[in-house]
Amino acid sequence: MSNVVMDVLTAVENVDKAVERVINNEDQHFPEAATVGDTVRQGDVYIQFIGELDYEPPFYHKLTNPNFPLQLAPGNTKGSRHMLEHSEGIEVWVCDLEAIEQAEEARNFEAALELRNELNEKLTTTARNISKEDADVAFSWSSKTNQLRQSVLESLGFCGPIFNLANPTTVSHPEHGNWILPPGAYRITFQRTMDRDMRIHRVLD
């Protein structure tokens, strides 16, 4: 075997050893000096700082009695266990689609239907208001409204919970390490990808 091949094999072996030494489960701290929009990643989940939350997020419902640790990503695999640990003074909102899904899973179909009707009303009102403000739209308001409603619905599929923290709190994960977050408001979004047919999907751990 030539010296060049031996050198390449040695280099590859050294890289493998270095990768094995990388620790991915150490606690990491979200910067205290973070500004609105700053984001960190925990596997397929993004944690974004949104500053102070002094309003009800549109297209979201507040959880009255969230159970902690609260799973932030849907699924029952090890990779989906992004968990918001308990601390005093946490407020949590889930997007309307998630609230509907939770009501259906609890077999509370009357509540699910009410949430669906409420979401449809929010979508239609928001889309109409945007359409009316857009003076350059060449087609009808109804056409624009339908497109905007569909766009918002698709976007909600990539939205996880929003939470407001009164105290430092940990988002834990068994594989990707924990993030310790200072007080403030954060929102969860999910990584996405595009398939060969140009359709956008969530990336799953």
C-alpha cells in the first residue's frame, strides 16, 4: 500500500476519532444579551427569542393547565422529546391547529369543531384585511383571500408552541443536549425541507 493511501487512511481515522470526542449533550446557555429574532437549534427544532409578550399571539390558544415537562414537538420517538421543564411563572400558547388536534385526541369533538370554526373566522378576517390593504392586486378579494388563507394554514404546520418565561428554564433533549433559556418569550418552529415535487415538509428527528 502506497504512502499516499496510508496517509489518507490515517487522516480519515483521525477525523473519526475527533468526531467521536465531540460531546453533543452538554448544557448550553441562550445568550443573556439576545435580541429579538435570535435563534438557537436543538435538532430539528428552532428556539427563537421574541422579547416580551404583552399580547395574545394571533392563531394561537393559551393552555390553561399545561402539563410539565411539556413536549414541544409532536411525535413519540426519542428524537421528538424536546421538553420544556417546569419553573414558576410559565405561560404557554399552542397554535390553533395543535389546539384542534389536542381536542380531537381527547375525543372532545364539540370543542374541536368550535376551534375549527374560530380558526376559519380568523383566517378569513385576516386575509380579507390584507387583501383590502393591497391596492395593486389585480384579481378579486375573494381570490386573494383564499390564497392567503391557504398560505397561513401551511405556515401554521411549522409552528410549535410559544412560551413566556418568568424565570430561567431548560428545554431538555436526550440526544441534542439541553438549552437553558433566560426569562423572556420564545417561539418554537420546526425545520423544513422540500421534496422532489417541490412540496415542503417538516424534518423529523
